[in-house]
Amino acid sequence: MRKDYSSWSLFTKGLRHNEGWDPAWRSAEPKPSYDVVIVGAGGHGLATAYYLAKEHGLRNVAVIEKGYLGGGNTARNTTIVRSNYLWDEAALLYEHALKLWEGLTEDLNFNVMFSQRGVFNLGHTLQDMRDIERRVNANNLNGIDALVLDAAEVKRRIPILNTAKTARYPVLGASFQPRGGIARHDAVAWGFARAASKYGVDIIENCEVIGMDIANGRIVGLETTRGPIRSERVGCVASGHSSVLAKMAGIRMPIESHPLQAFVSESMKPVLDTVVMSNAVHGYASQSDKGELVIGAGIDHYTSYTQRGSPHIIEHTAAAIIELFPMFSRVRMNRQWGGIVDTTPDACPIISKTKIKGLYFNCGWGTGGFKATPGSGNVFAHTIAKDDPHPLNRAFDLARFSTGHLIDEHGAAGVAH
Amino acid sequence: MFVFFCPHCGENREEEEFGYGGEAFIPRPSAPETLDDDAWGDYLFMRKNPKGWHWEMWSHNTGCRKFFVVKRNTATNAIAGSWTLSDGRKAYDAEGGAT
Amino acid sequence: MTSFRVRRPGARIDFEKPLSFSFDGQPYSGFAGDTLASALLANGVRMLARSFKYGRPRGIVGSGPEEPNALMQIETGAHTIPNLKATQVELYDGLTARRTTGYPTLEFDLKSIGGVFARFMPAGFYYKTFQNQKLWPKFEHIIRQAAGYGSAPAEPDPETYDHSHRHAQVLVVGGGASGLLAALAAGRAGLKVVLLDEQKECGGWLLSSPYSIIGGKAADAWLKIVIGELQSMPNVEVLTRTSAFALHDMNLVLAVEQLQDHLPLAERAVNRPRQRLHRIRAESVVLATGAIERPLVFGNNDVPGIMTASALTTYLNRYGVAVGKRVLLHTSNDHVYQGACDLIRAGCEVVLADARARVNPAWEKRARAAGVDLRLGYGISFARGGREVNGAQLVKLDAGQNVVTGTGPSIDCDALGSSGGLSPTVHLYCHDGGRPHWDEEKLAFVVPATGRAKSRIYCVGAVTGEFGLQQALEQTQRTIGDLLASLGKPTDTTSAVDVRTDEPQTVPPRRIFRIPDGKREGHGKKAFVDFQNDVSAADIHLAVRENYRSIEHIKRYTALGFGTDQGKLSNVNGFAIAADARGVSIPEVGTTTYRPAYSPVTFGTLAGLHADETFEPRRYSAMHACHVARGAEFEPVGQWLRPWYFPLPGEDMHAAVRRECLAARRGVGIMDASTLGKIDLRGKDVREFLGRVYANDWAKLAPGKCRYGLMLDENGMVMDDGVTACITDDHFVMTTTTGGAARVLSWLEKWHQTEWPDLDVYMTSVTDHWATAAIVGPKSREVLAKVCAGIDLSSSAFKFMDWREGTVAGIPARVFRISFSGELAFEVNVDANYGHYVWEALMDAGGEFGITPYGTETMHVLRAEKGFIIVGQDTDGSMTPLDLDMAWAVSMKKPFSFIGKRSFARSDTAGPNRKQLVGLLTEDPEIVLAEGAQIIERADTAPPVPMLGHVTSSYYSPELKRSIALAVVRDGINRRSEEGRKAGRNVLYAHAGGKAHKVRLVSPVFVDPKGERQNV
């Protein structure tokens, strides 16, 4: 792929009043048929299309999106990337993603601003510390960087953190993943869209699926608001709307769609140079390159597709952040928002074939999907191209809800990220 | 943030008094042993999760601690009403147990 | 420095009260009634910021929450606040303000060097460069240092916040003319009304418009009468300095009231909150949120001294500050004409360039009569000046198309105000899912004049696009009439109010946002749309060219509207320029989503009193003071604070726990077990109910007996455990884990109410009603005997797993003979009010036996020595009873298929190689394994290393004088069996922190394997 984003191109195009820039991606009209249609142009869907084209040579591919690309949870998360999951299946999948993150900017020729500033998961009780020890040891044995830090060391690395023993939730220590960090969420969608588009993938926005054509147990096409589209392979990557699509196919999903809220402060001078997460107080924070504190809240317990939650959740999270960082009490919230997260009973995703031949689902990422974006797309592309799961997503099939082989990440995932 | 009418207390109260009880009217199979793994898994984990009207349970945690049924639109957050479990069941059946 | 003070009728400045303040270390003076912005302007301070990206000089643009540039760091030390808008800071004596941009100085900003290369830094340039992942941290460091405005405080907040919950029949948001009229109408109808206004006094635009006449009265007089009447009504509450920042579902409006920020630090009451969050549930919400004037977009429109025309007018009329002597106004509409006349009256020279060739004749006549130099059909091509504006180049505009048809004069000026029309403040209307619609005639996104009747949200005044004062007031009367009618109230409560004004009828504005300069976009001088984020018109064109066409993409690619002003000035201009760039209509582009907060809110206010020790409640047992007096260290468990261990002077935890363990094993110990959850169950079907929710059988448990039970979820996994006592045939008391009490009660209620309402069962949480002391050890019977009456304590009469009723220290008690240590033990339960007394009585009674209080750590060691599990420590939601080798606690023969049973039979749950609970012994008895160590087969493999399980509990056992551990290990029960030992499968490694220790799998019961001691 030609690397046409560079300092040199900025210089030469700048000389010409920046009029020479090409569209980052083509907006295509839907063709009558495709080899593969991906439903949902979020980060995961676009990444799937990119890897289908790049690694599996499938170029007659469309990504269709009911709104604008990258407009769902890709645009609404708190951008944390890490791979320090407890169970082997999850850890290896997220680590696969993290390795892709480490080369993503160069691979896509698009700076996704992946900032490996480290991620702390705080422990506030003895049981938290047992869980941290267990998870860090598991990470190390899986070849994932992680360490256990005591309270003094956490304080040394994050001087503004409240480590007073008298705190309601005193900090006893933390796990730390140095390679974790944050990225520029929108750029991930745009970068994958641009790179996929260069391979010939059609990106079709404002195109909502309204029906599925299924014949003899096999998918043959989609009805959309922009007309029918034929395809014998369809990958659904619609996060909070997965149940809506599944219903069109007559499939039941173990998914509930919940509001997950977040907010940012006003932009300030650098004050926090890492990512701090605490399950016990239900809050996590980092500071964006622009200077805003980016803060994630706990999940709203009811289901909703409204992209807004209840304000007492935000109030609790603000209190949690003050508990961790008392000096932020006088800092101001600038903007809050909500996303729709597709949660599963075991807090692990579903990347699976279905009982409908040619119909695949990638969903159930719950509160933690952003960090998996490149890995999710990569293994899902494999699953679709080969009609067989990649070894890394074999465990994440729908059958586990019948066999009982759940991958219970509740302990490691806690609230959200 | 919602205000719910608790049909047991006869009061409108703030959401913070309530706990979400999930999708309503998922009856426990009367003879679990006769179900195959798929059917049991369906009961355990599969949910309608509709975008639109949803029959769900809430419990009045800091009030009477009773569960009741709410019909709420998950696309708009509109609330059509709340009922006791048995009255809700009748209303739900009356509309054909639809989503 | 040509600004000057003028005494205006109705101005809100008290010239008798001078105030001193400082900005960037320089002393200045102002007057009571000033904002920091008006005082700075009066002092001739023009440049007070540098721009975000290019380091360009910036000054004050607005006069309220729309201000994009004048972000201030107010005060220092613990009281400092970053990013307050100078336009919203009320001046007080001694106020200290600092700039938040400009490094190293305002005069010379390093970023201005970058500004020279601005053409190489278009929107999104950073996505296209810095692509070396290894070098990115260095680039990022520079970007981060350059970004950001003010600084977070470095110290904890010395001030407090609180929340107030309110209910209103009618909540009116906005105390301008329309809001006041609405509140008056509702108030007169006897409704419970709350009126909010974000400023320190109501009046809104009327405060900037003293010559307006309403019903024959000057604005000032009208305000006094209306506000006076509102204040006299007991059913009306007026909250000023109160900004409604969010509207949530079901008419919940959140508003923050500034209680102390306007006072000098020394005058702030320490016992009064700084800010208060009002959560207001309103039966009807009336949005009277008004509109904000947007500027026109032209070259160099960011030079200090250029502001919105309404801001110029506000500074003049409300604050008595003429920003310049020679003022150039530029407009596309009628709204600036009154201000132009006011400026002339104040002694300014005014040139007014109207983009329209033909204007409102009434206004034209008035303006010319006042002496305004009117230039019709002209636009500003670009402004002149660096650190302050000194003039502008006009161009002749085509009367129809937005194109340049010729050059115009160059006008000298020292202040420049522009008006591109009014943008209604539709934010609150949209927070709960509403959308504004574009009104092509008024050139504004407006909310419907009918509001949303179904939700009882009403909209009045300028927010609906009624920009003329009289029209706005008439629309308000109609709307409030509808509201009152819907409540069955008389609708004529304000028809008596004369709302006639002397304003000429307005004529439509010109549809122009970006003033053309005769060049292609990007070729001329930079024309800014969003000042705070340095987004120019060319940036929006570039975004569209690169296919960022959705307005959300444009916003995200260019950062349009992302600032702390939330795009109040910039959004509509941005939408319009995007529409032109795309060649579509403005409604086709649409708006971005309006999200709370309307204006920023401190975290402290959001948290309110849920901070510090009241962040979340903490629970203490009735015996807590006893433990404090004995020097206990505490451990948080769930919401509770429990004694962890009781060190004697000079003892560390290890020594204390060793002593405590040995006391319980050899003598007698005592532990506070009050925190265990306790649920009282009554009804004739409790026994049946227990059989359904527990894995084991309850059919034959007789009164006076206790039984341990495992509670499973429907997935078959252990979720809680505890001992349940049969009090009578229809009365049981269940105990739960300390952390699980609330969850278990909800769980049981849910099953009972949803599935088995036919069962006669009533459940009550009695956790707090009972205080429990466990007396543990071979001498426990002797201790208890000293204080217990009414119970035969002999081993034949009072057996293990029995309970009896009697008195302890004279207090009625239920005594359970149960044991979590494997020793002879009794748990004494008394009314919690006597908990402290009974604990001390037991301590006294045990004195001669050396009774030793112990905490959770010793409890853990004692139970681990016996292989007793702790749910949540030895289980993690993925363990069945069989995995725990606790088949004895499961009755597969019960007729009812108890919760979780069916799940056992699934292929994976019933499959081989599951993780199972075992005991571990290290090769070296002194090594205590880390809890959380992973179990592996070989010590020498490179990652990824297959893991077989992990250590769940690990202690040094003083009884055995060696370390012990519990673990869950794949196929652990077979591995530790006779055959496993023979095959050598029982030897594995525990890996933690990079070290692996050889371990042997054994039975998890380390002490008294036959279980004889508890039966003595």
C-alpha cells in the first residue's frame, strides 16, 4: 500500500493550500452483490474488512453502516488498550490485539496515536490483591507484561493518587501493564476505513439492514434501506444492535444492551500520564493528549438503546474520581455521553459461526471492545474467510452457552474499560 | 433517570430506589432434566433484548422490596406503565407476549 | 487602550465601590458589578490568551458562557480553579487571575512559531505524520505539553458541595423577559414554580438593552416590577447564579447553584457549600433559554478587540464599558442596530457594514438619525491588527450570491463587533433525545414553539426562534396559556401584562455565515469558526474534501465545537460552512448531538456529599468499639470494617496471628462474627423453599438443628454458603457470607416472587439485629458455662450442629454449636443492642482461660487448616460443588430440581479435567506461597506456559508449624488420589513473581482430618 501520509506530503500539499488531499476513503454506492458483507462500520467491522482484503485476498467486500462510520461505540469509549486479562482464552486474544496495536499506525499509514503509557488496575481489598496476584502471574506465564506493585510503588509512580490508609477504599497496590495505554479512537475507524478502501472495499454509510434473506438455512442476502444486497457471507459486527440483527435471522443471542456512560473534563495541562482503573470505586481515568481527563463510569443496569444513561451513575463516578484524586474536586466536567454496550453472561465476546450457514457474528464485547479492535477484526476475518474459527477465537463461540464452557472474566473485567 | 410507579407502594419514586430485575416472564422450565443442553442454555442465557417495548422487572429495593413489571421502550426510555407481576402477566399475555 | 467607562442608565455597575484585582500579576481595578471580563476590558486589556494550535493572540469575544478565549486560572493554591471564563467570573475584591495559555509569556508564545507554519498543520495533520511508534512517545510529549489550558489544583479541595432535591409543578429555565413572564403566569395561577437563571440577577438580554420598552415601561422598571411580584409569591422560588446544565428523562433538570464563588476568599463561610447541585423533577418544564449571537466568519476574525456585537452592547449597557472609541459593526441582520445607536449615544463613532443591500427601513432611519455610518451591501474581507484590531478591509457583496463583486473601503477601528444572527440555546431541549429543526427564514436551529407536549416540555421566547421582544413575549403568553389550560387553570394570568414594545418589526436576515474575500477557501487570511480549537473555514473544507462529510466526522476531525464553550458560537457557522462545502442544505448536514453539560460543572458538585468518609457508607458491628479499644487492625470486607488481627505491643501481624491461632486450637479464642448476613425466613413452606435454593436437603432438619448449605446460581456455580438453623418447623434463620448478604436476599426474593409465589415464605434481613460472638477452642465450653444460663452445655445434650435458646450474661441469646475452625465452638447471638456488653462479659468470663480475641486473618488460617472454603476466595464463579469436592453438600435425590442442578449435566460442566479444590504442601515447609500463584506442570518452560490452576488460600500454620495452601487444579482430585500419587501426577509447581516452588497435592484437610475435635 502506498504510504501517502507523511511529513513530506504535509509539506508539499501545504504549499498548495492543502487542496491536493484525496478522500480518506471512498463512499461507495451499494453493488448488487458482494463476496462478503460486513454489517457495521465501527472499528471492529472496518478492521474485519481490512484483514479480509489484506490477509485473505477478499476484495469484493462491502461494509455497510446505518449511520456514519465509527459512530457507535468506537466513537464513545474511553480508549483504553491493555491485554492483562485473567483467562488464557481472553488474554491471548487481547494480546494478539495489543501486538497489532503496536504496529497499527505504520501498517495503516495513519497515526492512531497509540500511547503506551501503562495501565494501573488498583487493588483496594485483600481479595483485590489476591486477584491481582493471580492475574499478573497468569499474564506472565502467557508472555504478557504485567507486574504487581505495592501501595508505596503505586504512589511513587502516580504521585497525585490518594493512597491514604484512611480512605474509604484504601489503595493496597495495583497491577501494572507497561505496554497498555490509550489510542485516538476515531482515528482507528478512519485509519481502517482508509486502508480497507484502498484495497477496494466498499464503505457504504447510511445503509441500514432491515431484513435478512435466508434460504435453506443459509444466508443469501440482505435487505437494506438502500436496496437488496446479495451475499453468501455476512459478518455482523453491530455491538449494541446485535440482538436486533440476530432477530432478523431468527437467532437468539445471550446479549443485553446497556448504557455505558463516560465524561471528559475541560482541557488542562498534563497532570496524569498513565491510565488508572479501579473496579472497587467504579471509575477509571486517563488524560488525553488534548488535556482532557477521560473518565469512564460503571454500567447502567437496565437495557437501553438510547445512548444515554442515568445521571446518578455519573455522580457516583465523579465521587469515585475524587476518592482517587482529591484535587480533581475543583476540576469541571465538560461533556458526558453514553454508548450502548452488548454484554454477555460471562463478560466475554462472541466471535462465532451461527446455525445459519454463511452468517457470522462478532459481538458481546461489552464494556471492553475498543482495546480488541485490530485483533477482533483479524480473527473474525479469518473465521469468515475460512468458514472456521481462528485458534484464538475458537473458545468464543455461541456453543459455550449450551455446553457451559463459559470464560468467566467478571473477576478480571469488573466494571468496564 | 427514571421515575417508577411501584404498584405495591402506590407511589412514584426515583430510580435510585429500585434495582433492575431483567427481562420479565422467563418461566423456569418445570422439568429441567427433560431439556437438552441447547434448550437449557436458551433459558439460562438467551434474551430478547428488543429495541422497542420491553417487559422487564424492577424491584423496589429500598422500599417494599417487591418485584413488579414495567413496560418500557428501550429506544426512547418511554414508560407505558407498571404492574404487579400477576397483573403484568395478564397485560403481557393480552398483547400476545409480543416483544 | 481606547476603552473607557461610561455611566449608563440601568447599568449594573456600582461606581461607588471600586475593587482591586490582579491579572497575570498586574494589579487592576474595577467596580462592584463587573465581571472579570468587563473589568479587564475597561482596563484596556485586549490580548489575554494565545490560541490552542497556532499561538495567535486572542481576546474576549463574548459576554457569557459562550466565551471561547478568555479561560482563566482563578486564585492559587488549594482554592485555584482552572478554565473559568472571565465573562462568567464575578469580580470581587482581591481576585487573582492568571492566563492559561501563552508560554513562556503572553507577549511571546512558542506556539506562535508553529503559527508561521500553519499551512503545514491543517486539520488532522497529526494523523498523517509522527508515524514511527518508537518515536511517538517523544512527539506525544511535546503535543501534550503544548495542549491544555489551566492547571488542576495540586491540593485537596478545602470547600464542600451538596445536593438538593426539588419538585416543581413548573420549572422555568432562564430568567430573561420570556422566562420571567412565564414564571409570573404560572405563579399567579398558584402553581409551585421554580425559576432558574445562571446569572446573578434575572433579566437576560433586557439587562443589556436599557432602552427597550415593554408595555410603556423601560426595561429596568419592568424588571423591577415583575421580579418584585415573583419574589412576593410564596409559591415561587427564584434561584439565581443557578445554571441548568442537563435535562434528563422524565423532566429531571440538573442545575448548579454558585453559592460562594462570587465572594472574596476571606468572606466565604466555611460551613456553607461552595456549590449546590439541584436535582429538580418538574411536572412541566418551560425552557426560556434564549439565544446566543454568533459572529460572522471573516479573515483574521480572531484578532483581539473583535467580538460579537451583542457582547459589545452588553459591555456598554450593562457594565458601562465602551470597548473602543471607533467601532466597526458588521451584520447580516437587525439585531445590532439598537446597539449601534447605543454606542453613538455613549460617544463612540460607529460604522455599520450590513451584508444586506436593502435593510429594515425603520432601523435604517433610526440608525442614520443617531449618526451611524451605514455601509449597505458590504462585508469584511479581513480584519487588520496583530495584538489588537486596528481596522478592516471591506468588500462589496453581490446582493444575491455570497460572492465579492468589488472592493470596499478600508475602515479604521479599535473595536469590531459582528453578528451573524442568533443561535437559540436549544441544548437542554436536546439532552433527552430531542432534535432542533432548521428554520431557513430565521437562519437558526430552533425548537418547536409547541415544545414537546407529551413530555410536558414547553419552549418560550428566543429559543423557539422568536427573536423580536414583543413576538417572544406574545408567544410566551400563548404557550403558558396552553400550559395552564392543560392543568385546568385560568389562562388569563398574564393577558393583563402589556407586552407591547417599541421595536420595529424585524426583517429577515441575510443567509451568510462566511464572508467571502474573493479567494478560494484556504487561500486568503485564516477565518476562524471555532476560536478555542483554532478551527478555520478552510479546515472544514479540507475535512469535506477528505470525505469527512458527516457533521460528526467534521466535528471529530477538526475538533469543531469540542471546546469548553461547547461550540456555542461556532457550531451553526460550522454546520453552514460544511453545508456549503458539501453543496447541500443545512438541515441535510444537521447538528451534532447536544450533550450535557450545557456549561462545565465541577466534579465536586456532581459528587456532592458523597465524598471522603461519606463516599460510601461503612458498617461497623455493635462490638466495634471493643475491638478498637484492644488495638485491632481492621480489614474492609464488603461494606463492613472487620478486625483483621489484634497485635499486642511489639507484635507484627505474623506474630499476632500465630498467637491467636494457637489460642483457638489449644485454649480459647473469640471472634466477632456479627457481619455475616442473616436472613429470617418464616412460613409453612420455608423448608421446601430452602430445598429449592440450596444444593442440599432440608426435609429432615429438626428444630434445634443447624445445617451448612451451598447456594448455587442457575449455572450450577457456587454463589454463597452459610449455616441455616431450624428455629421451628416454619421458622428458619439463614446466614450468608458477609459480602453476599444483600445479593442473596434479592436472589431469594426474586425466586420467591417470580417463580414460587405460592410458597408461604417471608424473608427479612436481620443482619443488623443480631450481634454474634464466636467462642472457639477446647476451653470454649468452660467459658460459656460461666455466663450461660438455661442451656445444658454438655456434649450429649448440646451436640455439634445444634442450637439452643438461653441467656448469656443475662441477655436472651441463641447459641449455635457450629464451628468454622474445626474446634469445639459456640456462636452466641444476642440482640445487637447488647453486643458490646455481651462481648465484654465473655472476655471477662474467659479471662482465667486466657481468652484471645482474633480477627479475620486467624479465622482464615483456622478454616484453611480444615479445608473449609471461603466463597469468593476459593471460588470465583466457575466452581461447582463437585469441583470443590463437596458432593456431601449436594442432594441429587431431592424431588425438586434445585437451582443449578440441571447445569451439572452439561457436557463441559460434567466433563473431565475441571479445576478442583485440593490442598498443597510446599517442599520447603517455610515457604508460604503467594495467594494467586499459578499452578504449572514444569518449572522450566518458556511462555506461553499452560496453567493448571492457582493458589486460592495460603498461610503459615502455627498448629502444623509449616505452610499450607488451598488451590484449584485441573483434575486435582485424581492427581492427589492414590493412583495420582503413584503416577507422580501429584507433584506440580506454584509460580508467582517469576519463581516456581515445587508443591505436592494433598487433601485440603490439614488438621484433624477425622473431624473429631468439633464433636468433643
